[in-house]
Amino acid sequence: MAIETTVVTFKLNGPFAEWAAIFDSDEANKRHAQYGIKPLYRGVDKSDPQKVIVIHQHQEGDLDKFLAANGDWIATHDVDMTSFDQSVWTAD
């Protein structure tokens, strides 16, 4: 399987600082590790404090598996799941 880099943007329904604390938590790290996902970057749009970007690296398809298994948990952290936009990048 190929290593993919996924760029995900989405909207928050709450403060970025609160979401970032959860994203950086031990629980989130464990959930990412279960699917071999390595978060590379997360940030907030300077012109829109509700818009977030997250960049991950993982094996092909693993982010989709993670989202399917953890979507309900993610949504409880003020993430607007309907606003997800993702692009997948490879070195091939």
C-alpha cells in the first residue's frame, strides 16, 4: 500500500483552542495510532476562525476507516462533519 498525505479542511461550531486541545490529547493520539495515522499539522484560517486544516500521513484508505469508526466521537467536539473537504496526495 502507498503512503498518502491527506489534507482535510472543515468548519468548527466552537472555539479552535478547545478543538485543538482535544485533537492534541492522549485519547486522540491513541485513536490515530490505532489506524496508523500520523498527524503532521493542524491550524486555523487567519481570516476565518471557524475553518480548520489538518494534514495527516497514513497508509492508503486508513483515514477513511478512522473517520468511519470515529465520526460520532469527532462530531461531539464541535466539528461540522458536513463541511469536510479532503484531498489525497501521494509521492508516486
